[in-house]
Amino acid sequence: MSNMQKELFLANRACIKQLKTLDPRVAQFEREWIDSTINKTLTAKVPENLTALRQQLADLVELDRSEVPPSAAYVAEHMTLEEFKILVQEFALDGLTEAQVFYHLMPRLSLAAQMPMLRMMIDEFGSGNLKRSHTTLYIDLLKELEMPVDLEFYIDANSSAGFSFPNMFCWLAMRADDPSYFSGVITYFETVVPFFFECYTAICERLQIKAHAYYSEHVHIDVFHAIEGQRLLKAMDATGDLDTAKAWRGICMGRDITNAAFDAAVDKARRLKHFDKERAVERAI
Ligand SMILES: [Fe+2]
Ligand SMILES: [Fe+2]
């Protein structure tokens, strides 16, 4: 599992450079991973229209908001600086490549549906100011924590769950049979980040980390991105391009992969305790 997520990540990087079909073995791994996650998170009720989708999404967000997971509480209240570095390491593959694969989604949307996505992407890329792009904000954090800033280090150091989060977005943007999956996941994700990332802003405050902008910026801007997500769903629905069942399945799948990646990263941090530039490689997970 661990090696296959890494292989899928490397295949995705190659695919971003030059569009091509995945190696059949990697493609099969991805298919089984996505299918099994969708199957295991299936709910009895599947929304049949946009109103029902919005209601089910709102209920799910309320559920998430009402209970702080033990992993997030630990990060906010007890995690040490050395443990935090391991958590930052485990999300660096996403932080260092954030939103770049979204470009692949754009031509699959109607022009009207591209607009809310474009407004989100303008923020992801710092309104065209490299210093404010979310990846630069992550690099600022890595630098303050005296961690490497090259992708290769994290490709070696990350566990399977660390690859799974960016790999999910590659599938959503490049290979899902319908952009409805993406629209569901992005709307869910942007809606929960403002409260989910509070554990990150809390630890930055407690440990007096100055480069907290990656987290504090998301807490602020994702409130607006959640609104853009709703506009994306509406624009797709208006032209008959929204499959609400697929959007919902995407939401449940994306929530599961994100939570599992976060919990695994916190577990790894607590187990290893010390970030070690030389010995951060751990393939046992
Ligand atoms: Fe972002
Ligand atoms: Fe966002």
C-alpha cells in the first residue's frame, strides 16, 4: 500500500508534466483505492437534487463542527514542536504542489462553472503574487521550522497517507469520470477548513510560530471559497452537468481520505516524536 501510493504520486507528477495514460498496474491500484473508499463510505440516503445535496452537506458539516477529533485536540493543546514538524512533513506533498492540478479540471467545466473555480484559484496562487501563493506560505513555514523545501525529500519521507491526499485531488481533477466528484469534495473541504484548521492556528500560537499564514490564511479565505463551491455546484446544476449522487459520494470519500491522512500523520508524529532530517524516512506504515 505504502509503495503503491508513492508510485501513484510519481505517476501523477509525470502525468502533470505530460498527459498520458497511467501504467496499468498503477491505474488498477488507483481504481481499487477510490472504489473501495467510495464503497466503504456509502450512505443509505443519496441526494437526488441540488437542494437535497446542500442539506446533506450542511448536516455533515454540522456533525464535523460539533465534535473535535482527538487528533485535532492533541495538535491544538499538547503537540510538541518536534512532533509538529512531522505533521508538517506529512502534508508537505500537498503544500508544495497545492492546487496546481486544479488546472486540469477547468476545461472539463462549462465556462460559467469555471468562474467560481477561477476565483478560488486566484487566491490559491496569491492573486498572481508568488509571495502570497499558498505554496510559498507553506515554504515559509518549512523554512522557519528549518525543514527541507524540496519535494524529493518529502517523497522519501512521507507515509502512504501523506501521498493519498494529493493523489485524491489528481484523480478528481484528471481521471474521475465526472467533475461532480471534484465539485462535491472541494465544497466540503473549503467549508470545513475554517474550523478544522483552528487546531493548526492554535498550535502556531502556543509554539509562537511566526509563519502561521498558511493556516491563518486558509481559516480566513476558505469561508469565501466555500461560497464559491456552492456557486460551482449551482452553475453545474443549471446546465445539467451536476450529478448530485456523484458529488455526494465524492464528499464522503474525500472526508474519509482527509481524516485518515490527518489522523495517520498525527499518530506518526506522536510515535516518532522527533523530526530527523536524516532519519525521517519511515516506510513501515
Ligand atoms: Fe489553499
Ligand atoms: Fe481554499
